[in-house]
Amino acid sequence: METSLYEKLGGKEAIGKVVEEFYKRITADESVNHFFRDTDMAKQLRHQTAFISYALGGAPYTGKSMAAAHTGLNLQPEHFDSIVNHLQASLAHFGVTEDDIRQITEKVGSLKGDILYK
């Protein structure tokens, strides 16, 4: 049986650390941090950890769909690309292999249509 990316990365606790690093980078980036000005970041960290855990083969996800979660934000390709770059850098920060980062980026990229221009 093949090990999921969720298991390879170390499960929910390890993914939570990546998510914390990810949001540190995002909130320091003026090109995207305005999307999170009025966000309860503790809730956002929990939510994003749950979503990424699900996307990588972990526990079930019960949150909003990607389209619903991003409605009204009018995210553009440059925003999406910046967020993906922060995710890649956060994964690399914790020693995730380039191959695993590529796989994760592909999964995130498959959601682009549900996120942009909403």
C-alpha cells in the first residue's frame, strides 16, 4: 500500500506547522495579506490544516467548497501564484522533497478554476 502525502509529511501536527509558516509568509506579503485583514487567523489556521490534511490523503474535510470559500474575493492569477509560491517555500522550509512539493502543487493547481475570479 502506498503512503499518502499526508503520512509522508508527518500527519496533522506536521501539516499544522507548515500551515503556520505558510500564513506567516502570506501575512508579510503586501500583495496578498489584505485578503486576510478581517480573518480570525486561529480559525483560518485550523481550517487550512484540515483542508490540506484532506487534500493530501488525511481525514475527511467538512468545510466549504473552494468556490464558496473564495466567492467575493476576486482572486487573480498573480494572487494565486503568490499563494502557491508561499506554500512551496513553507514546505521546503520543513524539508519536504521537491518531488512531494511538485505533487502538492499539482493538487493545489487543480483547484485554480474554483478559486480565481469569484
